Amino acid sequence: MIFPHERFQKLFTESAQRCEQWAADWWSEHLRKPETLSGMGDMLGAMCTLKERWNKGLEQTWAHWRLPSALDMERLYERLGELEEHIARLEDQLEDAPQRPQTPAQPVEA
Amino acid sequence: MIAPARSLTHPADEVLRHGPMRVLRYRPLRAETPASRPVLLVPSIINRAYILDLREGQSLAGHLLEQGLDVFLVDWGTPSAADAHLDLEAYAVRLLRRAIRGARAASGAEAVHLLGYCLGGTFALIAGACGVPGIDTICALTTPVDLSEPGPLSVLTDRRLVDLERLCRAYPVVPGPALWATFQALDPVGIPRKYRRAGERWRDREQRERFRAQEAWLNDPVPMTARVLRDVVDGLYRKNLLAKGELRVAGRPVALARGTQPVLNLIASSDSLVPPACARPLADLWGGPVTTREFAAGHIGVTVGSRAPRDLWATVAQWLRAHQPTKELPS
């Protein structure tokens, strides 16, 4: 026997599933349309332009005050990264190199 | 929205820190000496590392600890403006090499087993193919390799949608919530759908806790450096350079065929983010022996789902036991 609240729950679930399926199909179809993708791309592009201008403004402000900008810091960290990489390679070479046998110190003749 | 949780379930100690990355070593569950060859878990950079140690009963790391293995975890951390220079090469070779070295130094082992999840698996394969020292075997879990047909993600990587060079200039570090929202845009109906389904099972305490833990992890997005995003989207997705053997790292081509380590390729058959067709070709592309296993699960469910202990975890533990070279594991 199905109680009224169970029937209501079943009805609700079925309706929700149908709505979800319809919405998901609609979105999936429209998301792949070239005009949707281009529109979203334009929006993202505009956001990037705004952020770029903001970054540039900050750069100029820092430069005006003779302070290192975010770009300067990024360049510095990049150089540091390269240096670290170089050190890591040297460490690898040391690790892979065969151990040199220890030779006893020779007495120096007078 | 369920608030993010940022801690591991099992206690672990930091053995190495380099830039945003940390390497953590789990404390053994038993007093006896762990297995001689450690396992280094390499998660994706897109989400937090604790998916591999989500909660009791949903922890791959915990299961490996129970098997008596010495488990390390790479936590890629949160990149800041100071880390904006990190690209694919930095993650897959430089940082991963450091992590491997850290795990070897802490354990005293000659080599480690790498277990890479999603992009972490791709990094592990690139490191293996590039000859990064100290890699014994690789477990590639839902790892994208051949992205000629990337499935639903092809929308997000479409050239009309994202101008990567412009994105790099504007956002040297792409905010986590922006990445999270982009993934949600693929299936916005999925959010109300999963909450409705969770509501139907809300009386089951275990199901409720599982849902909470997974949502907390999903609602905890990580920022990504624009350079690594560019390398992944343009190099791996749009141009499919890794599968074609045309990917260049540190000026040298990365040929998967040069990889010699044994690989366990773990595929989720219902994975929509990394469809099986993107992971299966590894068997043909990799130079060493490849064992492939498929599980009826999705991208996340394969690792933390209710069937994960008897499917994925058991397979991984068995593989790792079989590849312990010098010393028998405690029974």
C-alpha cells in the first residue's frame, strides 16, 4: 500500500528528474553552440582587458614611486627558479656520480 | 554550501617544503617497520591533496598505511604571485623530482612508487619518461594521456572561449573560485541534482557524512598558475602533444615510449572528466609494461566511493605488494 506522502514524494522526484533532464539537455545543447562560446569568450576577454589595465596602472604607480612591481617580483622569482633548477641538477649529478675511493693522506717528505 | 575542510585524516609530518609544495610523511599505524619502498601520492593541482585522505573509510592513504606501507603525500599547496612562474615543466619535473628526493632521503630508500591522481598521474608519467631518478613504478589513477577526444572538457578548452596568452597577462595566478565556477558551468544542473539525491538519502548517516566530506573538498578550490594552465590546456588538451610525442620539457621532447617503469593504469569507466578513451591509450604509448584495470565508477567515486575499498584500494595495495623488491611486507 502506498501512503499519500510517499505518493507525493514519488511525484516530486519524478517531476524534479524531468525538469533536471530538460534543463541539462537545453544547457548542453546551447553551451556547444559557436555563438554561445564566442559570447562567453568575449565576456572573459573583456574581464581580462580590465584586469590587464588594472595591472598596468599598478605597475606605473609602483614605478613612479621607484618600487619593484609585481612583474619585477615575478621576474625575480623566475630567475630564482632557474637557479634552483641548476642546483637541483648539480645535486642529481652528485648523487649519480660514483663514490670516489678515500685515499689515505701521504706524508709530505721534507 | 558546505564549508571546506583543510586537514588530513591521518597524522603526517612535513619532510620537505619547496615553494608552495610540501611533502608529508604519514606516521605508521603500527609499531613495526614499514615496507622498504615508500609510496609517494601525487594528487592533481586542480584540487586539494586531502581527497586521497578524506575521512575514515574514504582514505586511500589510510588503506595503504594499514597495509604496512610507508606513505608520503605531495601537497602542491596554494600558489601565490611569487609562484606565478611555475609551469608544466616546473611541476612535472622540478618539483616532483624534489618531492621524490625528499621521500627517498626521509625513508632511506633508493626509489619510490609514484601514485598519481588525474593530472598528478600525467606529471608522474612525464617525470618517468624524462628519466627523473628514483622512480620504481607508477600507478596512474584516472590519468589523461591521449586527449584527442577529451569529452565534455573540450568545451572549456575551446579556443573561442579562452585566449590563454591574454589570461596569462591578466591573471598570473588564476583564482580557485574562477576555475571552480568554470567546471560547474559544464553542468550547472548537477548542483541541484546532487543535493536532491543527497536529500533522498539523508537518513543514512554514513551516506550523509560521505556527501558532506566530498562537498567540503569540492568547495575548496585551489588557484592555479596561468602558465601551468596554459601548458595543460594548450599543450595537452588542444594540441595533444603528450600522446603525439611532441611535448617538450626543458627543451627536450617527452617520449612516453622511453618510459621503462612498470605502470598500473587505473581507469574509471563512468569518468566524465577523464573519459576512459583518454586513459586507455597509455598501454600502447608507454615503453614499459602496463597493467590496465577498469572500475565502474566516476572520477571522484573511484577513489572515495563506497566500492573503492574492494575495487581500487585493493588493486593498488596488491600491485604495490607485488612490487616490493627487497623486503617482504608484514602480513
